[in-house]
Amino acid sequence: MALIVHKYGGTSMGSTERIRSVAQRVAKWVRAGHQLVVVPSAMSGETNRLLGLAKELMPDATLANSEAALRELDAVAATGEQVSVGLLALALQAQGIPAVSYGGWQVPVATDSAYTKARIASIDDQRVRADLAAGKVVVITGFQGIDPQGNVTTLGRGGSDTSAVAVAAALKADECLIYTDVDGVYTTDPRIVPEARRLSTISFEEMLEMASLGSKVLQIRSVEFAGKYKVPVRVLSSFTPWDIPIAEEASSGTLITFEEDEKMEQAVVAGIAFNRDEAKISVIGVPDRPGIAHQILGPVADANIDIDVIIQNVSHEGRTDFSFTVHRNDYARTMNVLETQVIPSTGAAKLIGDTKICKVSIVGIGMRSHVGVASKMFRTLSEEGINIQMITTSEIKTSVVIDEKYMELAVRALHKAFGLDAGAVVAD
Ligand code: ADP
Ligand code: ASP
Ligand code: MG
């Protein structure tokens, strides 16, 4: 008997028909003698619908600056998962499987108070363990928690992955199975590149980079949790027939591995990630003197805005240009901070904003021991006539910022150039 956590995403929970199929799958695991905790997302489209309703009543910019409003936004957004857990517990009971549902506040899943992006502080396992011991399946909301003051919080978009892995860590579960609408982690998003290949394993470090650079198949914090608590995580499809043999199901999809030598598909580049959620801002003609980066970015950080890629140009006659990227949702606020605080304090000449950019990244732990990987990336993009606006590198990734309209072309060209297309012979 094993203790297993299942997570089902929005599409997997997308209709009562799908929920019944989830219940049948879970029931199969229970009948095989396992203890099950299930963490579902809201039904597909539901979180967007709820956030849309809230934004009809208060514009984005006002919402983002008001703690009181963000509190209510979370109260609204969290209801999607509330519905899912109840429906899934009902569907399980209808299969003759004892089941009980809990919201994050009932477990409780304790978080900090950062509405819309709360972090899990701890999960109390007592109630869940008692139910499991009593032979019940426990169904816990993804995405939501409760702060020290008793307010409902949410963990950021895609946060049900994190709820599931955190629950698995708290219960020291044997495995956390993330069921989704693709059958594993691919070399890149298979919806963009049909030639993408499924990886049967991916190293934790590569998965962390892929998630942080935009591969939405797993929320980055779920990968961080998996690494910190060494939770075995597997990504697999909820669209296989529910009654396939457990042994087959349990070895399908993609397993995240923690040991480098376990890596079977050793390629220099393991995958390609992309992100359309950023915007680029250039502060033109700032005085080139010590402390200027802090003078520009300090007020942005004080406004609680995360900065990603940064570049500063060489100076001309004591002046330079400074560019950086922020999340597109933070673009208007960042421009406002710069206009009202940074331009007056630095005497910068002007601001240029560009929301039509994207970031494309190649990721692979094999890059550590191979030179020339970045230059091959730049050559490939230049052969396609794609201009690179910004570059950042780390040991196991290189990212470029380019015009958004070239994103798919860039991803496809890089996928091919690095030998990732299905059937390709990997050669350099
Ligand atoms: P869920 O609702 O199950 O959480 P998500 O939509 O959040 O599902 O994540 C699954 C989606 O992630 C897939 O449908 C796919 O389009 C996208 N995706 C992006 N990058 C990858 C990748 N490298 N491998 C697999 N899927 C990816
Ligand atoms: N329902 C939430 C969202 O759409 C959380 C999740 O699906 O993981 O972002
Ligand atoms: Mg998701």
C-alpha cells in the first residue's frame, strides 16, 4: 500500500463527464489498495471567468494597488477550486468510494498574506491522516490557502501544482502524480511545435529552469517544493482510458529525477521554453554614474514589481541607456513609477516601452560541459533574420528577448537546430 497524491488540472476537471472519469481513475487506485489524496484545479476556464467578473467591477491598475481589493479578488478566485473538490468527492461517493473534501482553510494550508501570489508556510497533516486511516479519499482544493489572519489566499496562476506537491511533501507521500492534458513534459510546448518529443525523465534542475522560463506545464514553485523535499513527481495524461492497468499508468509520462547520472536522454539542450508575458522598458539618456542602477530599479522594487532581464549600454558623453523587462501585468505600473519618480530624480531623457516582446530560452545541464551552445543559438536566429534585443545566460540556460512576432519561428528553428525534433539525429 502506498500513499499517493493525484493532481488534476482544469481541462482534466473540465465537465461533469471528465470529473466522473477522474473519480473512476482514483477509485481504481483505491481498489488496488492505495491511500489517495486528490488535489483538483478549478474546471477549465473558471478561474479566468471569475477574475474577469472581478475586473469588470474594478480596473486592473486599481486592483493591483489595493490590498483590500486583492483580498476580495482571492476570495472570488478561490471559489473555482471549492466547487471542484465538492463535485469530485460526490463523484467518488457515487462510485462507492468514501471521500471527503476540504478547502485550504479547513486542512489548513497556511500561507503568508501575499494575495494572488501567496507562499505556503505549512500544511497540517492531522485531519488528512485521520481521514486516510478511516479509509477515505481526501480531496483538497488546489490553489488556495489561509493566511495568519484567517483570510483566504491564492498561490498564483497554475498554483494547484504547488498545492499538490506541497501536500505530498507534508504527508511524505510515495509519489505525486500530476495529471494534465498532455502526456508528459516535452522538449517544448507540443502545441507550438508538433515535432516536440516527450521526455521520459527530466532532471530537477532542467525542470526548474523550464518552468521559470515559461513552460506552464508545471508552476515553478511546485518544482521548487519537489526539490526541497525530494518529492517524486511525475507528469502524465488524464486523457488515457481511466481503466488502463495501474502498472502501465504509473510508468507513463515524465518523471522528474534528482540524480544527474540517472539522466537517460542526455542532450546538450534538453528543451526550449518561451514566455510571452513580459514587457521591455528602456530608460534613455541616464547619467552614467555609480548608483544609477539602484536609482532606477530601487523605486521599481519598492513598488513590489519583479524585474527579469537587465542590460545597460556603454556610455556616450557620460550618458547611457538602461533596459529591463517586467511582467506585462506590471507594465503600466512600472511606467508610472519611472515617470513620476525615476525621470525626475535621474534627469533621464525619455522612456521607451515595448509590450510586444517575448523571451525564448534553451535549457540543458549538458550546456555546462559544451562550449559554443549560445553561439549556435545566435547563429540559428540570425539565419532566420531574427534580431536579438537582449541576452542573459546562466550555466544551464541562455535566454534571448526578441520581437513577439518571431516567437514561433524562433522556437521551431532552435528546436530543429539542437536536434530535438522527433526522429532527429543529435549532432553538433
Ligand atoms: P493543467 O490545467 O493540467 O494544469 P496547464 O495548461 O497548466 O494544464 O499545463 C499543460 C499545458 O502546458 C499543455 O497543454 C501544454 O500546452 C503546455 N506546455 C508548455 N510547455 C510544455 C512542455 N515543455 N511540455 C508539455 N507541455 C507544455
Ligand atoms: N485554477 C487556477 C488557475 O487557473 C490554479 C490552477 O489551475 O492550477 O490558475
Ligand atoms: Mg497548470
